[in-house]
Amino acid sequence: MSKTINEQAFEIIDEMYNDLAHKEIDQHIKDILLIAAKHLSTEDMPAQVVAAKTVNGITIWTMNGKNLLGNENAERIRKLMRIARSEGYKWNATGLGSLGVQF
């Protein structure tokens, strides 16, 4: 049985949080992941929107280069980017890539 897009996004975010939970990383990044997990678990927002907001929020906090998340999390972020653009989900131009769209 294949996983829903919501389940896929939740799994990626959960893996990232578990990887970063005990590392010295900006608390704001951990908070973004917790907020994303909450929205996915309540299903009050499409998984594509949650994925885009998560990617954008993390991007803001890692632009200074001080919050290195590692190769595994970089791949997880790429997966979230694919989810944000998946299944023909349509939303306005200020989506993925617009750093104003975040939690």
C-alpha cells in the first residue's frame, strides 16, 4: 500500500526533527518542524502547502550558513520541495521559492 502525500511529508518532517532534536541547531528550525507536523497530523492544510512553508522557513534560518543541517537533511528538504510541487496542486505564484510563505 503506497503512502499518501500527507504521510510522506509527515515522515520526512519527523525524520528531520528526530535527526536535529539533540543537535545544536537554531530552535526556530525545530519549531518550524513541530508546526509542520501539527498541520499534517490535523490535516488542516494541504501537504503541499505545509511542505512549501517548511522549506521556506528553514531556508530563511539557514541562509547565513551557520545552521548546517547535513547531507541527509538537505535531501529531505529536496523531497519536501518535490512534494510542494506534486499532484498538480495549484496555488498562486507566491509559493515555493517565495520566502514570504512560511510558518
